[in-house]
Amino acid sequence: MELKQSIFVYTEVEEGTLTKLSVELLGKARELAQSCSKAVIALVIGEHVREAAGQAIGYGADAAVVAEGPQFAGFDSILYARAVQQVIAAYTPSVFLLGATKDSRDIGGRVSAALQLGLVADVTGAEMKDGDDTVTWIRPAYTGKVFAAIRTKTRPQLATVGEGIFLHNASDPSRKGEIITAPLSLDGVTGKRRRTGFTAVAPEKMALSLENAEIIVGAGKGVGDKAGMEQVQAFAERIGAGFGVTKPLVDDGWISHDSQIGITGKKVAPKIYIALGISGALQHKLGIKDAKIIVAVNKDPDAPIFKFAHFGIVGDLFEAMPALEKRIKALQA
């Protein structure tokens, strides 16, 4: 199989299995490949990742290039990025997709700088037209107020994509594809980390999270200040809801990025989403579009969120919270 000028997907592996986001990227790569008759190649890096490479073929890759060895036992962005650079040099991909995770963003930035490649971050759409392999990337701009269509002149065309943006294909264990050892030469490349010991610790499971909560309360700039945000957070705890925020609150340093809801944060799909003081910017709208019911509270009757919320309250969010709490607890009783 000719691997050059293909569509490459950098896949991440957790506990020997491809991540959900990696599977979604393979699905999108398969779709793009059908538009331009290109092959889809999964790049898998890690210590024991042959099984994950086989999974990638089942999810749509025509082949998998594997960089495997003890030096990749723990993520080290210097080593991983150098491996990606050498794979790009060997196979000259047309397109290279990465997930918008902390590790992949790190790799993407390093590779972009080292190879002087354009990088389109946090894309929400990608298409090829007329058999051409030039990708038109779509991403939100101006905090989600508009969508920008972007084309890069450099090759490979490099982009990062968040989770839940694209659909994935069902796994087909009968699919056949070649698993190829990556041509690497990492002699003299020193990572920034050195492992002196390791003890596996089970991840802490939170009772409620943005991923599993049936009710989520979202806070926007309408909370006024950090103290106002904390009042909303306490309200969420009292009604047994998950808590998230819009991008400006994270940008102001009031809370970590893990709590951000939207295209550049997390997509959520609760049974009920309560938006308090949220205007409804496009990037946030896309992050909550799968919620079954959206309840919005905002002082501005013309706030965009009222155009897609199922129920709306025009008024002060702090005055609305006690009434909402009483009603929700009555339903929960």
C-alpha cells in the first residue's frame, strides 16, 4: 500500500484501547478519504500498542504505523513530537489530524513550530471538494460568534479536533490492514522526563461530573464576579447537579478549564441544562445542543440563548435560583 500523501490520524491509547476521540477522528478521516481517494493511516505511539493498532484498522484505518518501545512508556512531548516529525518526513501526509487533548495539543504545537506548518485548532468541520485534497477547515472565531473557513498552504494540513464533534464508524473486526513499524531514529533525543519509579493508582471517580450528571447548571458572565459564580456552584450542589461555566469565566481565572462547556471545552448531553447568566454564544450553544431540556435565565430578553432554550426566564438569576431549587427538589422528591 502506498502510504505517502495519505490522511494520517494521531491516535491516543488509554489502558491498551483507543480513546473515544481517536475513534471519532478515524471516522472523519474515512469520510475525507472517500472524497479524494486517499488512504487513512493511524499513527499509534506507546509501549505496548500493537493491539490498539489493530483496533484502529477495525475503525476505518487502511494501515497503522506504530512507534513502540519502552521509551514511550510515559508521555513525553519531546520524544513523541520528534517521533511524529520523523513519521511526517517519511510519509509526507496530505492531512494530519490530532485530538484537542492536552497531550495532542502539545505535540501539534511542537510539530507545527519545528516543521513550520500551519495548524488549525479546535475545528468543528472539515471537507474536501471536487476530488482535491485541500481541506476547508471550519472553526469558531470571536468567542464563537462566527465560523471561519480556513485553508492552509503547508503540507501536511494540520488540525486539532475536540471530542464529540465528529461521528465515528462502528468497529469492523473483519477489516484487514497492514501494521507497520515506524522508521524512527531517536538516538541523541533526550526527553524532559525521567521515570524513577511507578505505582499505578486507580483514578478517582467523582459522584457527579459533566460527563455523567443528568442535570447540569451552567454559569456565564451574568454571575458578575467569582463570588457570584460560587453561589451558582453551591446551588448546583444543593440540587445534585453537575456544574460548568462558559469560556470567559475560565479566561478570567475563576475556575479551571475542566469545567468549561462549549466547543473549546466539553460537550454535554444532560436531561436538563440550566443556563444562568449565559448569553448563548455559538461556541457554547454547540456544546449543549444535545441537552434534552434547556432552561435559561438572563436579564436581557434579547439574549441569543432564548432562541434555542426550551424554557426561559427573563430576570435576575440570583432571584430565580431559590424558585428553581424549590421546583427541582419537589420533582426529585
